[in-house]
Amino acid sequence: SIVDRIPLKPGPEDMVLDTLNGEPCLIISCCGRREADKPYGEIVRYNLLSGQQELMKRLNEPEEILFRPHGIYLDGDLLYVISHEKEPGYHPVLIYRLKGRHLEFVELIATSHQHSPNALVTGPGREIYLVNDSGKRGSMLEKALKLKRASVEKLTKNSDGEWVAEKVADGLGYPAGINRMGDRLYVGDAVLHKIHVYQISKDGLSPIAEISKLKGNDNIRIYEGQLLTPGHVKPLKFVGHAKKPEKKSPVDVFLVDPSTGEHSILYSTDGSTISGGSTAIIYGNHLYISQVFDPFILKVELEP
């Protein structure tokens, strides 16, 4: 299949598809994670028809914000952004409204439950579900020993207009992806190599199933009722790639049928075309793959 690199900014880790606000585009969260690229942080808009890209200007933002975007989610015209503003302890969720090619700041959410947020999704009532990928921010010990200390947090606005948080699921390994279809919540687990499935109800979350054999799965996107997730299939090689760009980290892109739990591999690379692939989106007959570190995304022509 034909594979093209689309040069981009450093660390295009997460992306969402926007087909509702003007011409179809990818909105891409870019953040320099290697020392040489810090403190870079921007949102890039990539037009899927023209191939043009531009930095999205952010309007009316509080001046003191240090924008370090990571996981993002688009709900209508609202873009939700996890920002790792101050390590280790301050990771607000920022909400912006899409205004043409600009992002207009709406609000900042900082609760005591956001100690290591990685990915987020909105619920049926505009509540927010986010995954803390570890119990202690950046703990290599948790990953190495596969300690299950990560969690799902639910953020809701109370009657006073304040955001409050509660833990609604715990005992997860390393969740780096979350998404929702209807009242089903899908939560990745890169250490346990599975996706946890929960039923959302007014009482909280009830675990109803799990989808196994998804090695090192990262962000979860939805495509025609299926789950799309890239996997860091050689975790130690991913760690090597994090330290040195020239070290390759293999990627498999899984397409998962949530009703059967079966999956197929849409694309696989030993790391030579892209390393550390983190988000996958299908538009038309192309698969787009973003990555944690290097400054490009991949465009792969799918077999008809």
C-alpha cells in the first residue's frame, strides 16, 4: 500500500477528526516530549481535502497558561484538552470552542483527581471521563511490576457551577485511551493488553466485558461502530525510542469489533515507517497514524 509522511510539529500524540466545522480536517495535539523539542505545545489543523496545515490560534486564554497538550477529545464544537502544565502535579483540562480556524477558550478544570491524566471523553450528559494512567505520576515501577493503580475519574459540574470529580473505576494497569459509544465506555489498558468495557449508568460505571489481546494499545478512536487503536507492541523498544529517535518502536493498528471482541490488524510496521504510533483515524480510503515523539504523521492508503 502507498504510505506517505506528512511533516508536522514535534510530538503529534493525539488527534481527532472534525467533519462538522467546515472542511474535514484532523485536529492534532502537538507537544515536544524530547528535551530538544521542549517546551513546544500547539494544536495543528490539517485539512484533509487540501493537505494544508496551520497552527490554531487560541483566543481569550488566561495569560498564565503554559500549554502542554496531550489527550484531546472533540464533542460537537467543543475541544477538550489535557494539558501537562506543571509536573508532577498540575494537569488541567482546558475547554475551547471551535470558531472557524481558531480556538476560543471556554474554561479550565482542575480537580484534585487529575494527577496523571492521559486521555478523556465526554459522557452522555457532557460529564467528562478521564483516565489517570498511573497511581503515581510517571512511575516506572508501576509499569515494570504491572501494578494496577490507574483509574477512571468522572468530572461533573455541580449546581454551583463548580467541577467535582469522583473515581468511578480503578485497578487498571496503564490506560492511555478512552472512548464511548452510547452508554458503553471503552478504556484501554496498555500493560494488561486489553480494553475494559463499562456500562454508564446514573449510579456510575459497571464493568461488563473486556476485549483481550490488544498489545500496548494507546488512544481509542471510533470508526463505523468499531474501535481503532494503535499498539506499542514491543514496550521495551518503545522505551528505547523515547530516549533516542533513531531507535525504532514497532506499531500495529488494531480494528476491533466491540460486539465480538475480535480484532484485525489494519497496518503493521517494525518502526521503519513510524515509531511509537499513538492514534489512528480513518477518513475516506486512508488511515492516518500519529505518534508520540517524531514530527510527522503517516498517511496509509487502505486496500479497497
